[in-house]
Amino acid sequence: MDQSISRAQSPVQSRVRRIAVYCGSADGSNPEYLDEARALGHAIAAAGLGLVYGGANAGLMGAIADATLDSGGEVIGILPQVLSGREIAHKRLTVLEVVPTMHERKMRMHKLADAFIALPGGYGTLDEMIEAVTWAQLAIHAKPCILINTLGYWNGLLDFLDTSVSAGFLKPENRALLRVAENAAEAIVLISNNKS
């Protein structure tokens, strides 16, 4: 299936083809969250990259998918069967895969993506990004992991990670595996400058 999916060319192409984005299936309480999701979708497509995400058409998930598609980008959605009754599958995607479990969703997204970005979201977003960073810490992959800190959304998590370093539970070099961008444009620059 992977070979049948077209890939646009870009300067980033040699290192990264697709970005997995983890984000909420809700809009959030501030319209800037949706605006940033749309900005990231446009930026992904403008860089000639593809989007891999959770497959739904609601909230930030729907906003980033729509923006990427509207800008001519490839969008692959991975939707687990357990959510198919609660999350409405996006109907315009380049590819929509329905997988049996949440674990298989995460594994498929890891396989398809060359970088990971988290926008604001809840438990699922945090779980998915922390797993990606943990795998980087264990040298299972060397793909960039980036939080977009819209309106300081991730400040509490970043404070916790700094506390983990000072308490001796997280090495500074592993803390540095999770990078922070203030916006979509900065996140794409971090990915394009990645040396891994």
C-alpha cells in the first residue's frame, strides 16, 4: 500500500516524507487552537510533506486534515474500530485505514511517519506523543518529536519534565528529545533542520 501513495518533492523530502500529528478531536475553548491546526496543515502541504493522523473529521483533527487537503497535501487517516462509532471518519482523505485496535493505530502511525508533532489535545494526544518520545529515548527511532505550544498549552507538561530532570528521573539529553515550537512554521523548520 505504501508504494501506491504519491509523495510530493521538497527540500525536506530527503529526510522526512510524512508527519504524524497528534491532536484533539475537540475544538478547544479558544479559536487559536483551530487556527494553529489549520496553519500546520497548510505548512505541511506547502513543505511537500504528507500528514498521518487519527482519521476523524472533528475538532483539531478535522481542521488539520481539511487544511492539508485544501492545500494539495496527502492525508492518511488511521482510525481504530473501537472509535468508529464515536469518531466520524473523514470522507475526503487520500487514504483511510481502519485498524482493529488503538495499539495497531499507534504502530501504523509510527511506521508511516518520519516525524511527530503534537498540537493541544487530551489523554490520547499525550499518550501518543509520550510513547513516541519514549521510543526515541530507547533508540527505537531517531525521528523528531515536537510540541506546538499554542497559548502555552503544554507549559504544565514542560514544567513536569523539568522537575523530572531535577529530581533525577530524566536525563537532560533525554529531556531534549521533546522539542518545543511556538507555532506551525517553527515546527516545520525544526523538522527540516533535523539531522537524523
